[in-house]
Amino acid sequence: MVNPDIKKNSNHIIEITGMTHEGLGVGRIDNFAIFVDGAIKGELVEIKIIKVSKNYAVGKLMRILKPSESRVNPSCPVFKRCGGCSLQHMDYKAQLNFKTELVRENMKRIGKLDDVIVHDTIGMENFMNYRNKALYPVAAVKGKTVAGFYAKRSHDIIEHDSCDIQDVISTRIKKIVHKFIVENGISAYHESTGEGTIRHIMTRIGFKTGEVMVVLVINADDLPMKVKKRLVEILTEEVLEVKSIYLNINKKITNTILGDTNKLIYGKEAISDFIGNLEFRISPLSFFQVNPVQTEVLYNKALEYAGLTGNETVFDLYCGIGTISLFLSQKAKKVYGVEVVEDAVRDAKENARINGINNVEFFAGKAEEVVPVIYAQGVRADVVAVDPPRKGCDQTLLDTLVEMQPERIVYVSCNPSTLARDLGYLSERGYKAHEAQPVDMFPQTHHVECVTLMSRVKD
């Protein structure tokens, strides 16, 4: 039963005793959970209740009576409103500790795994301006065209002059394109009506090559030739690093950002970047990790966990443009990559060609559908690497892995809860999770990447 004192607009003083996976502070009144955005574990705070439900309440942070030693002043002026950096009010060491504990807690609570060694999260020396990809929504607000990032838990756009985690070139391009849209009277998209032309501005940057791609997502089949020509002139004159400019066509009323059709209006079909000594081709729809420095750390750990000697057959599932596949191919006998996005598979094949790698083969399709077919044809994996989306692996796929019985499974995950769920499922079916290495791919946010080693339990 909810304490009658816990009601909307009531003020309370509580101690923050924990934090959620999204970085919200958690306190309790008579064992009733209160979630407080902006509060840090160990703090004593005054809050105002703004929402009460059956099992929890939400409090607004009013005053910090006893601050945490980990609290710092956020460098971003729109930190409290923007939905991007949820942990910028914590010092970097505290952020890393938060992510380590998040992985450990999920392993125990969701996976029921008490004996997995979870190493300390590997952080970055330079943990600002690390992103090689930016997506800026564009909208019309009260007759004004705005571009920025979404506010927390909404599609209200927060305008800003810079972003601490984006590459500075992305910020420059956003300003240039935004100004161009306004000066040329190009309409911005209205989510509510489905009208308007410009939906998003996207930038992609080759960290080691310096190459830049700009993509305008439009709610139209094309832009007038004069407009396209002028846009190309402005971008290429003001940002010399721009090597590719696309229009992406998305006329659907949807929250999905990118459409399926891309029109190249300037330069190269793809830019390139390197992870280690491997070169990768990046097109508008390619999945490529947004933090190239930490990607190399993550993939080297995956390669270590794979324990390859040169004699193994490896399956790389949810392989994207083949980044992990090509990393593993350097020490494997044969690698089979599976990816549902056909454009990514084409890029993967081209990446193999660029790097002179011929012991990889890529398949387009859902991993849970392709793998059983390959296995039925007599191809068995000694090692399987999986890098699924946030929802984790499909159960059909996990069942196929259990049936195929690879010696080792290397699970790369961007979601500790679905990682723990899938590890728990495999642990009940003949596999043991040994160790997990969190890697901070997304400093200043609550997100954490993790690579885990599992092996088959011998009878």
C-alpha cells in the first residue's frame, strides 16, 4: 500500500541508495521506490513528487542536501534537457564504476549467474568528441526551423551550438546545413502531419581517414537540381573533408530515421575507415560502431576470447559490414558471416575484397533462419560470435547453437539485460559463462558494450 504522504506535488527528503540502468537515482520511502533524474547514489536530496503509480513514484530533484563526491558540473549547457548524455553530472571514474556494477547486477538478477567474472569497465583517455556518427532531427516549431537533439523521453528538439560527445566536424556541418535550409526556404518535417521536406541531417566520419559523408533524410523523391547543386557547393567549400553527399528518401510516417533508398548527389559512394589494420567501407545504411577507438579495444577482446589457432570454423552472427568477421578471419580457418541487411552484406563482401581476405563468406538473411540451413548442410562452427541488436538473440537461434555445440561462444552486447537473459538461457543448456569485459563505447551516457566468453560444458 502506498504511503498516503507520497502524493503528487508533495516534497520529501530521501537518500539515494541506488541507480537504474538508465542512470536515474533510486531512493525509498517506507520501502516504496522513488526514481529521481539527476540524483547520484549516496546523495541526500529534496524532491517533489511529480508522478505516483502503483509500484513506484517519480520525483523531481529540487535540492541536493549532501552531494556525492562523484558529482561534477556538466560541461553541456543543455545537459538537463537533452536526452543524449545521461551521466555527465558524474565524474568519469564513477561512470565506469556504474557500468561495471550494472553488468554485474544484471548477470546475477536476470541471468542467475553468480560466478561470472565481470572485469572493470575499460574506459577512454579522451572521453569527449568520440562519436563518428551524428543524427540531427529537423522540425518546424512555431514557424521556426530547428535542428538539434531530442529532449529526454520526447521528440521535442533541443537546439544547441555544440555537443561534447560529437566530432566537432559534425557540429559544423549541422550548422551549415541548418542555415542552408532556412535561407533557401526548404520546409522542415512535421511528425504530426507527415508534411514538410527535411527530416534529419546525418554525418558519418572516418576517424583515421578523415573522410566525411553527409546525408539529408528527406520526405520527398528528390530536391530541385538548383538546390542540390548549391548545397554541394557550400558543403564542399566550407568543409574540405566532405567526400560524399547523399539524399536518403523516407516518405513513411514512422519513427524509423532512414529510408531504404539513397541518392548520391556528390562524390564517393562510400567513405572508409580503419579498425586496427583493416579497412572498412561505410555507406549511408552501414552499421559501424560509433566509437572507433573503443571498437578496436572491444574487437581485440573478442578475438582473445575466441581463442583461435587457425584451424577453427567460425560463425559471426548479426555481422553488419563484416567488422568482427574480418577481425576473426585473421586467425581462423573459415568465417561465415550472417546479416539481415542486404546493403550491409554487400559492404561486408567489398570489405573482404579490399583487405584481400578470402576465407570469409557472407549470407543475407535473419540469423535464426540462415544458421539452421547452413548447419543442416553439414557446416558446424567451432566458435560462434554474436553481436545482436538491443533485443538480444532470437530463441530459435540460441536453440540452434545448443544443437550445433560450438566449443566457444563470444557474445558481444550493447544491452546488459538481454545479454544476461541469453547467457542464462545458454547456461541451462550446456554452456558456462566464464568472464565478461565491459567496454565504455558511449562515455557520458548510461549505455555500455560488453563482450562475454562462454564454453561448452564437457560431459
